[in-house]
Amino acid sequence: MSTHKMTARYDTLRTPSKKSGLKAWRLQRITFLALGASQWMRAFSAGLLIATTGCALPPSSHQTSPLNASSWAQANHLPKPAQGAYWRHQAIGNRPASFYTPEHHAGRPALKAKSEQGDSLVRLPLAIEAKAMGVLHFSWFVNALNPLSDLADRHLDDAVARVIIQFDGDRAGFSPRDLLLSDMMQMATGEPLPYATLMYVWDHRYPVGTVIPHARSARIKTLVIESGQGRLGRWVDFERNVAADCEAAFGKIPQRVSGIALMTDSNNTRHASVAWYGPLSWHPAPAQP
């Protein structure tokens, strides 16, 4: 079955019609899932991995212990991850990877991200309850932006610098489309669609404060926190109230943070990008008496 035909069929199944009712919708969903984890579905799911960092395919082999033993990783101050969790470089399907190299840059430990048509990320699983989300501190050093990117166009949505936060929460409010996407992700990768994913980005096109919805799922939003060329060529530091940002983007605060990721990609525009990520520091909100 061609991609075009499969896409057309998917579009007919993505929402229940008024006449079909819930039973018919469930039957449609089961019928679609019965198609199995085809090459098309894997490719479609891989397209979501750019934002749903918890649903990543196995890591590439060239980035494991050197990253976690680096001065950059040691300079991070993040809540203790789950047992056995560590920074991992995760590929997106069979696409070429971006390269993440710990080094010292412009006076601080850094993780250099270089992407030449690449598409991959580094991720750390976390477990931070909503009441303790607090403030996330991070920094970017960027010399040039990608003039070809457009975050509102899924065919051009590359970013020179991204910090991605993944959340867990109550899935009872998932739309039928998101339930289907979650099932597809589960079948293709072994993990469901995260409850919510918020991406902080530096962009050249949209002003600071712009919230950009993902083309395929309402559970994924991009928030522009730096725009334009005014602060290129220097370290730019950020402090973000994660709970407030998530509430503004999604209308509510999720139950917990389940992961954080960094990502520089250029697979869509094929325009090379380089960024440095400084150490991250998460200061949870003080416990309520």
C-alpha cells in the first residue's frame, strides 16, 4: 500500500462521525491497528519522535558513557533521575543523526550540537511531581539561525536549539485522534504518546511568546522563548517556570515531568546548524506545608 493511499485511509479514520457512534469508532480503530506495524506506520511514528521524546528508538552507539562522564553532565543540577536512567543519544528512525559532543565553550562546560541534515536528540528521564516543578535554568550559545526553517510547517520545522520537556498526566481527555496516535506509537516503539510535550526554541521567524501547535497532535506545543539575531554569538541564559508555561500552552498543569531532552536538527531544510547547550539546573518549588 502506498504512503498516499495509507494517508488517505488514515484521514478517514482519525475522527468518529456522528452517525457511526462510539462502537463504530472503536471498530474502525481496531481495524486500523490490525494493519500491523507497517513500514508506513513506523515512518509516521518516527515523524512524531522529534517531539515526543519518551517514544524514541534505540540510541546510536557513538554517544553513551562519554556524555554522562563529561564536565557538562557533571555541571548539571537536575533532580535525581530514576534508577538506571542517564543521558542517552536517541536516533529518529533511520534518519542521519545529529552529533552531540561535550566540550568547553566560551567559558563554561557545554554540549555542542552539530546537525548536517541530521535528526536526533539527547534525553534524560526524570520524575518531578507537579507541585515541585519549579524553575528550569538553561543556556544556549548560537552563532547563526536557520533562515529556511518554519516551525509552523511540518516540512520545515527544524530548530537550531530546543529544550524539550515531556509530561505524564491523565489520558482520559485524549481526543480520538490522539488515542489512535498513541496506539500507533505503542506498536511502533513500545511506548505510548506522552501526555504532553513542550518545546522551548530559539527562532528567527516568530516573536517571543508564540505558541505553535504540532501538525499531528494537540499534545505537542512549541514555545518561542528567543527570537531574532540580537543575541547571537554569546551565552543566553533562561529561567522558565515550567508549570506556568505548560498551563499557558495546554490549559492545565500535568501530573509530573517525565523527561527532558535537547535537540538540534536540520533534516527538513538540509541547512546545517550548530548550537551549544550550557549546564541545566532545575530548582523545584519548595514543598507546601
